[in-house]
Amino acid sequence: MSLARPSLLTRLAPQPTLRLRLTLVYGAVFMLAGLALLGVTYLLFNQQLTQSFESRFTAEPGKTKQLFLVKDGVMLRGEDALEWMRQQEAELRSAAVTSLLTQGAIALVVVGGAAVGAGWVVAGRVLAPLHQVTDTARKIAAAPMAERGLHERIALEGPEDEVKNLADTFDTMVERLDHSFDGQRRFVANASHELRTPLTLNRALVELAMYRRTASPDVKELGESLLEINARHERLISGLLLLARSEQEIADRSPVDLADVVTHVVRQTAPAAAEAKLTVYEVTAQAPTTGDALLLERLVHNLVENGIRYNVDDGTGWVRVVSRTVSGGKVEVEVSNTGPDVPPYDVPLLFKPFHRHGAERVVTAPSAGLGLSIVRSVALAHGGDVRARPREGGGLVVTAALPRAHH
């Protein structure tokens, strides 16, 4: 059994706002009340008019009434006078009812329009606090990272009603989330700092045991394995520290040209590229931005390092690093490389912490799986973003876009 889905036209049709719906409800209720009032007025008027005429024609018990009328010089009496009076009653009743209904309907429409306008204004004033709640929620959602906007508060003022209770509850929830994210960042930073000391001590003890004169080949081989594992743990701790730092607001900004950063990073990574038998192409153009120079250097370094690490090993591989200024007030650093095919569905996962592409072993992997996560965090902290796509023929194209500095 299949469930019917709404048509595309239904999904795309604009939905009326709550303010419009409330206004329509106000107007409809007023019109129904006006119609009911007009109907009751008509019934009461008709009843009063009927009683008024019948009281003139009907005599009290035991008495009789004689009607004498003069019309156009002719005297009418009895049934003739009564018939003429009934005609006059019908004409008067018709004119009165027509006037009542016509003018009442016109008045109802005019006043109903005024009521709809007043309902629109009243609904706007009633919903104004909800707009404030929505604006605050939109600011939080529009923050580069969810935790960045959690300092926003509604702080709604006014009487203790349902809307203020909603706003206060929202503020309490956001405050608890803010404290939770702050505690998480502090925990990561503190734990990373605390773990550095035993790792440094472990490395010193292993090196001491390895380089003794009496150390056997088995001990030296074991020491090399332990040092490799220890080095990976040190890279992991450094990555966690950098990730925690990059997720904080960039308060002190200085001018940085990404072209200079690219040149510096390419020179730094040249030995690793030569060892991997890769050709690095550097295409630099001025790309001025502002921010933390060390974090921006780490961003470019991680991109180039990933391009070198995940590449082909047959001597035909290359890495291309480009800095440029693009339209929309942005500057970009783009790193593309040869390498294995990357499925499109796997690209978003590359930016998640501890995710590695391919079948790398957790213990002996050369990376900690934080490279692109740090790139993303640094870019978002500077008001930018990162996007990636598979390159035709294998490899990846990663582009980091940052706001352009205005002189």
C-alpha cells in the first residue's frame, strides 16, 4: 500500500501567515456577529411593525372600530378603508425592510472592512513577541557553527503571559546549550594539555631504552614502533588542541594575504612532496583577508598535506595550489590533486572529525583524521566556508572561501 504524497504545486504554493489567518478569523467572526445582529434587528422591527398596525385595526373585546378615510376627495369606510390601510402597511413595511437590509448591509461591509484592518494591526501587535523569538532563533541558526550563536538571548519584556513564558523557556534552553558547548571545549582543551605530559615522558623513556649501548635489535625495533604510535598520539593531541582553538571566536584579526601563506606552505611541504615523488604547482594571486595568521597557515597546510598524503605513488601524481580573489567579496584557496576516486556521497564525511578516506588502520594511520575538520573550523571561525568535490580522473578539489579584506 502506498501513501499519497502532496503534489509539487501544493508544496510550492505559498502558505498564509499566522497574522493573515488571525486577521481572517477576526473578520469572519465579526461578519457572522454582524449578520446575526442584522437578522435579530430585522425580526424585532418586523414584529414591532406588525403589532403596531394590528393594534390600530383590532378593537378591544366588546367594542367595534369604524374606519373613515378621505382619499382624493372620496370617503372610504369599512372594508374599503381597511384594504387601503393594509396596502399602505405593505408599502411601508417593504420600504422599511429594504432600507434596513440595504443600508445595514452597506454599514456591515464598511465596518467589517474597518474591523479586518483593526484585526490586522492587533494581530501584528500580538505576534510581535513571536517575531522577536523567531529573529533570535534565526540568528542562532545563521551562525557559522551552531554554538557560535548561542550567546543570543530574547530577553522579552512584558507581562507574564504565554508568549513571555515561551521566550523565557527558549532563553533558558539556549543558555544551557551555551554552557554545555563551553564546557565541552574546555574539557577538550584541558584534556589535550594534560595528555601531552605523559606522551612526552613516554617518548623520552622509549628513546632512552632504544639508544642504550646494550639495547638489542628487538628492543630497537620495538622502540621504533612505540615511537611511531606515540608520534601519532601527539599529532592527535595537537589536532584536538587546534580544533578546540579554531572553534573559538577570532577576536584579534590582522591583515593576511593568502598568496603569501600559500608560498610559505608550499616551501614547507616541498620535502614531503619530493619524498612522495609528486609535483606541486603553485598559482598565486593576491587574496587579502583578515584573521589569525597561524590558523590560516594551518588551514592551507592541512589542505596541501592532505593533497600530498592521499595521492598516487607511481611518480605521475601532482598537487595544484591556487590563491585568488573572486566576485562577491571573497578570496579563495583551492587545492586539487591526483589520487584515488572519491565517491560523491563520501565527500561530506571527510570534514567530520576522525574520519579517514580509504582503509587506513586506526593505530598506524599517518593522520589523526582531523585535517579537514580543522580546515572547516578555521574557515567558519573566519566567516568563510569550505566545499569539496571529486576530481574527474581521481582525487579531490577542495576550496576554502574567506571574506575579502577591504582597504
